[in-house]
Amino acid sequence: MNGAENKETAAALQVESMILESKSLESAYETASSLWNVQSGDIDATVIDDGKRLFGLIGKKMKIRVSTKSPLMYLQARDFANQLIKLSELDLAATLDLENTINLDGNDSAIVIGRHGETLKAFEFLTNLIYRTDQSTPKIRFDCAGYRSRREESLIRLAESVAREVSHRRAPVALEPMSSWERRIIHLALQDNKEITTSSEGEEPLRKIVVYPSGHPERRRNFRRHRARPA
């Protein structure tokens, strides 16, 4: 990533902030909420100048610094997720955690996770398509009832199992297509294993990881495919 891309990414992850002239704190909250299209509860406001002249007389409007509590992209994405939930008539609520992950929690958690997390991935894909306009910006991540941590543990176990198989058979093995986050888990789990190497191959949404034995002379396409997909 070059310097310009770093700056764009940093800008996208910063909170919004500005100074308003307003008659009251309540009015400042309303103005900022409307301008940024977020809830008033997502905004912090601090009075810089209370607008009072000598002897406590009101002489001018207050100057108030308003800022979002989280980066704007994530706040708007969370609200969009809540709109999707409402339209889908699901018993769920979308909240934003300190790591800017959108968590979906409620009685319909099992429904939104779906088979192998496919429904959750669909939420994530659609939201990123709308709100992540800069490809250098980190993706908007979704979680539901701790699914991501369970999925990560499952992927690590899969990676270790396939690595043992590749080392023993001395033949490459291809995994099922995965998201970029899932592929990253596999790469990180095996990065210190000197007996194998990993490679992401193919085009989205069918991009997958191929695990090769170290020193493999060529990356032929007749590798064995790993059929078992983790839950």
C-alpha cells in the first residue's frame, strides 16, 4: 500500500468532527444527526463557547464541537443492517463494537448465520458493496452470536489437518472457495510451517487456498481437492 492509499484509509477510519453555531446542545445534536445521517446517540457534543456576554446575558449562538463516536462508514453500515433486519422481519439487532465489527444478536441468530455462515456473508457482502467505496479501506465485518470465533477455530483445525496431509503425501491440496477473511486465517495458521506453502488462487467469489509441499517443482492444476468444508 502506497502513501496515498495509507492516507485514504486513515481518513476513512477517522471520526467526523466539526464546529457548529447553535442555540442549544439539542439543536446541535439534531443538525449533526441530519447532516451525517446517523442517530443522535452516535454523536458527542462539547460546548466551546456558551455565547454569553458580560453579566451572563445571551449575546450570540453557542459554539459547539460535534463528532461521531465511531467512523461514519461503520455507523451508517450498522443502521443499514438494522433496516435489512426490519425488512426481513427477523428478531435481531445490529450493534457496533469497539473494533468496528457489526454484531447481529437476537432470537433469530441461527437463521442469519445460515449454512456455513452464508447468510451472514451475504449481509457482509451487500453492506460492503454499498458503503466501502474505497478498496484500500478495511472491510466492514459482521458477526453473529460468536460465529466468527468459532469459524476461526474450525479453520485453524482444518489448516493443520491439511498441512499434515500435504506433508505426508507430498502433493498439493486445494480447499473450498473462501472469503478473504477466511483465507487470511488459513495463511496465518500455516505461515510458520516450513514443510508447506500456501497460495490464494482463482477469482472471486471462487478464490481458494492451495496448500503445496515445500520445494514443489511446479504448481500443477491436478492437485487433490479437499472436499470436507468446515462448519
